[in-house]
Amino acid sequence: MPEPLQTARPSLGVKPMTPLATKPLLENIGVAAKFRDFADLLDSQGADGFRARAYRRAADVVSRLERPVGEILAREGRDGLVALPAIGTGLAGAIAEMVATGRWSQLERLRGEMEPEALFRSIPGIGPRYAHRLAEDGQLETLEDLENALHSGALHVKGIGHRRKEMLGAALAERLGRARLRTTHQSQPLPPVSMLLDVDRMYREKAAAGALRKIAPKRFNPKGEAWLPVLHARHDDWHFTAFFSNTRLAHELAKTRDWVVIYFQVDGQPEGRCTVVTETHGPMIGRRVVRGRESEQQLKETV
């Protein structure tokens, strides 16, 4: 998701293209094309124009750079990307993922082509078995998900012990333009629970009314049916994208019409996500709850 448009800053490395730069700029052209494709998808799926404009502005900046974005990332890390006009923390992370893997999970998600296993297999030392475990057992989708899980100690996947975690951390730090893994994990702002529940309600109501664009997810969809509704919404400075869960577990438990995955972003921060479900036990049974924030939600409702 894009960052809000920023106040114009002095041009940092943005120069007119020259014939001598055509070969290295192929990388930049590819990144810019993905940003424009994402903006087009936002338009076609009913997102507000602000987000699409932000991505197109970033595409214009990247396409005009004389230096390849991979070189900037290698020499200056993500700070070098964030210093560019129209490129905030979240967009710098997107560029780092594209440079490291040739893929961009956010774009693939909107296309219904999300395959976390393929993304994780791009990491040296991760084969099909461990990539599958990271996606299914670890419930991870992106390289930043994996990076944050490693740093926070939340990664508990069979066969991935201390030594392999160190290897993964070093590989991610190098490929994503981080100086050190331990410096990358920062607490990010979270939208209020009430706002997330509003997005959840809006999504389920619009999906039930057939008012949302549907995509055909590649995973767990052998017939290629366009069944998965997608919602884009904005509350205050928060941008949201919501889908029904399309994980293996959601299908196994027949929760693909109950579990709602909400992606959120604000003020140039990295993208976050949460899942809203109908509680099946305890004091909030039958209520919609934000997984991981149940106690916060219950406390607020009793005050």
C-alpha cells in the first residue's frame, strides 16, 4: 500500500535519463511498471484515487532515476530509497522485495496470484519443504513477515532451529537492504480495534450484497473461479484492503466466509495485517473479534 504524498523535497539522485544509462535502468523500468500495474488494479477494484496517484508518482520517480534502485539499495540501504521523492518506508520495502526476488507480494495479492512458498524459495537455503512450512505452519506471506517473526522470536516452525534462523536473518538483512536484522523490528502503529471491526463489517456486508470486485485466487482454486471479493477502504489516514481468508486452514475448517484478513497502512509505515473472526469460545463467543487483540477489545467494551 502507498504512503501519503509527501511535501516536495530537493531532488536526490533524480536526473534526466541519458543514453548511457539504458541497460542498468531496465531494473528501474520493471519496478516502475509494477507500481503502475498496482495503481491500475486499485482503480479497477474501486480504491480511492489518492492511493493510485501515490503509486504512479513513485513510478515516475523510479523510472527517471539515473542509478538503478538495486545499486542504491546495496550501497545506502533502504535509507537511500526513502530519501528519494515520493518513496516512503513502505514503498522502499516494496522496492527491496522486488530487487531481492523479482516479485512483489502486494501486487500478486491483488491479482490473486499470491504464492508465499515461491517467494520464500527465493531465499538461499530455503527449499520447497521449508518454504511450505513457513507459509502454512508459520502463516507468513512476505519477506517482511518472516523478518519480523525472526526478530520477535515468534517463528516456531519444525526444522527451523537457531542456526537456520541466523542464516535466514543474515540473508534477509543483506537482500532487503538492512544493516542489521535487530535494528529493523520497530513497533508500528495499529489502527483502533473499533476501526478494524468497522472495516470487517463493511467488507462482509458488501460481499454479501455482491457489491465488490472478485478475483480468482491461484491457491486452493483448481477451477480458477473468481470467488474472492476484495475491498479497499480509507478511514482517516488509514488505508485498508480486506479479503476472506484463503489459507489452507481456513479451507479445512470451512471458514473462508468467516475469517476476514485486513491489511492496513498509515503515514509511510510498513504494511500490517490482522484477521477478524467469529469467536467460538470464552466470554466473547459469537462476537466478531480481532485475533491477537481480544483482551484489548474486551477491556474497552467493559469500560
